[in-house]
Amino acid sequence: MPLLQVKRVSFRYGDQWTLRDISIDVAAGDIVGLIGPNGSGKTTLLKIIDGILNPASGEIMIEGMKASAMKRHDLARVIAVVPQDFPMIFPFSVEEIVLMGRSPHLGRLSFESKSDINIAHEAMKLTNTLHLAQRKFNALSGGERQRVLIARALAQEPRIILLDEFSAHLDMRHHIALFDLIKTLNKSRNLTAVIATHDINTISQYAGKIVMLHEGIIHAIGAPDAVITRENISTVYETNVLIDKHPKTGTPRLTLSSNLM
Ligand code: ADP
């Protein structure tokens, strides 16, 4: 039985359908890449998986159980999200933000124990954010904030992590380091990941399965080789690209070329 099933999910904000009849099976230990142009529905789908939005029809299933029937607290012990942005009015410190990740594991009214603090610090070490612990989250750079949000998600000790454009603000070093971290946790803890991204070259190296969304429907789903083709990219992104193989990993490599040359 898949750990996570998106079962025939449709959704609309207003009159227009944003997602139509989306079905995806995610097995424990899978890394799934979610790609598609701006507005294709990636963020909406991640919010539905996390239970922030309710589908108009269809269901999210966790090990065969309807996620809609689970308590928020219980769902948060299975799924953690790294959102694209995290508007924060109150001036929390980085350490306080990461400790928030422990809340699904605390009893009502109980405070963090030494072990919760250790888990939060470990997550901060893994994401290279421990030195920022006492800084205000709001005063960090976009890339630093993203690393803190990954630390918060890891402190949650989820079985599934959903990442929404998490590498957009990261410099090269942190970009690869954090993809490597997800892969390492995937191997060592069987962490399952669904990663929405525009970075097709990188996700092709890490994901076993790519879901390509186009105007709210699944245009293609399968191994990176099968999905990252010139035809699919041309249809979905309306862009001409060159595709060859990454010289080291053999995964699809996409190169943009100017329309003017
Ligand atoms: P992606 O993450 O692929 O860029 P989104 O899921 O953010 O796509 O958006 C899908 C569609 O839903 C877009 O047309 C977007 O304008 C619309 N949309 C997103 N959020 C809202 C909202 N809160 N209210 C109304 N429409 C929305």
C-alpha cells in the first residue's frame, strides 16, 4: 500500500478548476519531483496533501486512511511542509521557529523537553543554521530563511516532507547541500519527499518519479527519462530546449537557448 495516495483530486478556488482528477501514488522512500509552469497547480496540490486546502472531490490517503479523517496533530507527525514563504509578524528567533516543528510531538500545554531541544539543534546542524539560532527569523536573507524552514520541518520528524520551491533563494553550495541532505535522510531514515521545483536538471538527479503538471492536469508522470523530453517541455512550458544527458549521472539535462540566436 502506498504511504501517500492522491486519489482523483480536483480543486477550484473560484469558477475555474485549478486541479482536475489528479492521482499520484507515493511509496515510502520515494522522492517525487513536481514540475510545471507558474500557475499549473503545484503549490495548491501540496496544500491539499498537507490538509491546508480541502479538495472539491477525491481524497488524500495516508497508508490507506483518509487524511481528512485524521486529526491535524496526527497528520503533522506524518507530513511536514517547507512552504515557499512564511510571513511572520512576531519577531521569533530562529531557534523558536525550529522548535515550533516539535509541537505535534508535545502534549497539550506541555513545553519542550531537553530531547526536543536536541532534536531541533540537530536539525539546525544538518541545515547549517545553528549559528543563526538567536537571530530574528525576519532579519535573515531569503536563503537563510529557507534553510531555517527546512530545519523546522526536519525537527517535526515527519515521514513525508513536502518542499515547495525550497531552493529558489539558495546559493549553489546550499542548493546542492540541501538536495543531498534530503537524499541522505531518504536513505538513512526512509524519508519520503515530494519536491515542487523549477529546477528540472537538479530534480532529475534525485527523483525516481517526476509528475509534470500542465493547467491543473497531469501531463506526464514517470521516471525522469520518460517525462523530461523535448516534446513534453515544448508543450507544457512553450519553450524550445535542448535535452541531453548529464555527463556524470546520465539523467536528463536541459539547456535553454535564446530564441534570438
Ligand atoms: P504553481 O504552484 O504551479 O505556480 P499554484 O497552485 O500557486 O500554481 O496556482 C494555480 C492556480 O491557482 C493559478 O492560476 C493561481 O492564480 C490560482 N490560485 C492560487 N492561489 C489562489 C488563491 N488563494 N485564490 C485564487 N486563486 C488562486
